[in-house]
Amino acid sequence: QVQLVESGGGLVQAGGSLRLSCAASGRTFSSDSMAWFRQAPGKGREFVATISWRGSTTLYADSVKGRFTISRDNAKNMVYLQMNSLKPEDTAVYYCAGAGSLGTNWNSYTYWGQGTQVTVSS
């Protein structure tokens, strides 16, 4: 099994940037698709972005397209989410997740990190 640990969350003003990191350990995750999801208080888990195992394919939610960038470094067992032009509505707990195939449905992902809080003030 793969263990995931997210970091990099925090409090930022609207218009600011944050870079989330997800460190993987255990068996190699380099053949898995990886994704970021988020969950705001009182809401369901929402897809943010996903990346194929080679990094050649990325998908984004419309709400973050053009502002967020997902990337990975398989040699370092890391996945990243660069978040720019942050808005108050981006406030949520952000989760890193892994699966055998690329997808936007959280049900497709078989292992998850514990999440990191991102708070954007107006």
C-alpha cells in the first residue's frame, strides 16, 4: 500500500499563492494516476486536478483551470499542486489521492492522505 502525506497548506490572502506537496511512501506509486480533491465545510469532496502516471495528461476542474497546476516527480515520490490567484471559495481541506487509472470521480481513488487545510481570506 502507498501512504500519502500532504503539506503546504495555510492561510493566505485572496490573490495569493500556495504550493501543496504530497509525499508518497510504501510501494512505488509511479504507475498510478494521482489527484487532488478538496472538501469545504458542509460540502462533499470535490475534484480539483489529476495527472497521469507519466505526467503527460492532466485534467482540471473548471473552477481552478488556469489558476492551479498539478505536477509530479516520480523519482522523488512527490505530487504537487501550485495554486495561484487564490479565491475565498478555494478554502477547503485538500486531499491527495492515488488510483490505477485517470479519473475525476473520488470513488475511483483507492488511497488517500489525511488532508491539509487551505484558508483564503478576502
